[in-house]
Amino acid sequence: MKIKTLAENMSVSDEYKSEHGFSIYVETQKHKILFDTGASGLFGENARKMNVDISAVDLAVISHGHYDHGGGLKTFLDINSQAKIYLNHKAFGKYYARRPNGKNVYVGLDQELLPNDRFIFTGKQLVIDEELVLFSAVKGSVLNPASNQGLLMEQDSSLVQDDFAHEQNLLIREQGTTLLLAGCAHNGIVNIIKHLVALGYDLPDYVIGGFHLYNRPADEFEDPAIVRQIGEYLKITCAMYYTGHCTGIEPYKILKEILGEKIEYLATGVQFTI
Ligand SMILES: [Fe+2]
Ligand SMILES: [Fe+2]
């Protein structure tokens, strides 16, 4: 599997622009996959620089209904005329974030993109083929990110705490190697991995995603003691982790102390093969 980071909060060099967003390209023997589009058309610009042909992508996944993961959807639809786009059936719900000044800001997807017959709306689990499985409905409550507080969803015309039912994760299996992709891991990366195992899958060999241990508008990091507990759990899975985006630099440093060479930062422009 070839992995290329098309958008992330930082860049590996001046050659690539970065943004608060997340977009990963994965190429397997069977598929050319775009996992999230970042916040804008930047993923397309970086894809060209990294020799990724977005028009040849055959399948796209949006991890959840936040703009920093699906904000580039319009650009993707413009460049690519064939790929189906998999979204949780709640991904086009109305999602908001409470800013430190008390104002609620819309952070959901562009409602103008609806309807579109290229969208495939998913539920609890969807086995796409022998390589790809999507799953949502992660309900665990272990080590949930504190920075979820202040993230809201519209329900019955009022705003309530987001339950992140709109979040899905992708498992890729190729020739005995497994990769778990999470977007922001709002449901908690530990819960997501436990849920995967509860569904009957082995622990993944590799995990890529943001772990949502940073509240960007408030510039607050997750409690270091909680980050340590997350790190200790991730360590016993023996998987290799690549993280960035909403993980935040301070939590990343703590995870790095615990996981050592089993975790790497995933900046825009980073590419590798697993
Ligand atoms: Fe995010
Ligand atoms: Fe998010």
C-alpha cells in the first residue's frame, strides 16, 4: 500500500502548503482511495505535486461531517467524474462548534452538494469488498477526547452535544497487511480500535488518523494523564501509528515518549509504503 498525505496542519517542507484539515491518499493493488478531502481544494494542489492523479481515484471516503475533512468535496467532484463517495448517513447533519467567545459556528459539510447520486450513505458497517470495510456506531466510553465538548449538532431545532454518530472509519486489508484509517477519532481512538476487534477483526498493523487531543479554537490540549493512558493502550496493540491534525503537538510528544518508533507525525507531503 502506498500512502500519501495530501493535507494536514503542518508541512514536511515549503513545497507543500498546509491547512487545518486532513486528506490521505492510499493506493492498493485494487484501489486508488481518497480518505477525506481536507478543508479546501488544497488536497488537489498537493496531489499534483505528489504525482497523484485525483481523476483516477476510484473510491472516496469522508470520515465525518466536519468541514476540515469534507470541505474539499466540491473540488473532488469537479476533478473526478467517476468515484463513489462514501459518507455516514448522518454526515450531512448540521454541526457546530462553540468558539471561546461563546458564538456557535457552522462546521458541517456544504449542504448545497446535496443531492448527488455519487454519494453512498453508510450505516453501522459496510463491507465494500474483500479489501475495504467501513464502520460507524462506535459507542465505547473509554478515554473519550475532552475536546469534543463544545462540538454540537442540531437536533429538533436546537443545538445539543454532538454524539459523533456521523463518524466512520475505514479498514483496508491487503495481502495480510491491515490499515485502520480514522479521521478525527472523535469517538476516541481506543474505542475505535476496541470496536474493530469487537466486530471480529484482528488488531490492525497500521493506524493513520487524528486523535482529537487538541481543542484548536481554545488552544487547549488533552490532560497529559489521559494522553498517557491512551499511549499505554496503543502501545499494547503493537500497531504502527501515524498521526497529526487534531492530535496536537503536545499530546503527540507524550505519545512519542511512550510509543517511541511505533508512532510518527504525519505532515502534508509525507509519503511511505507499508
Ligand atoms: Fe478534524
Ligand atoms: Fe472533526
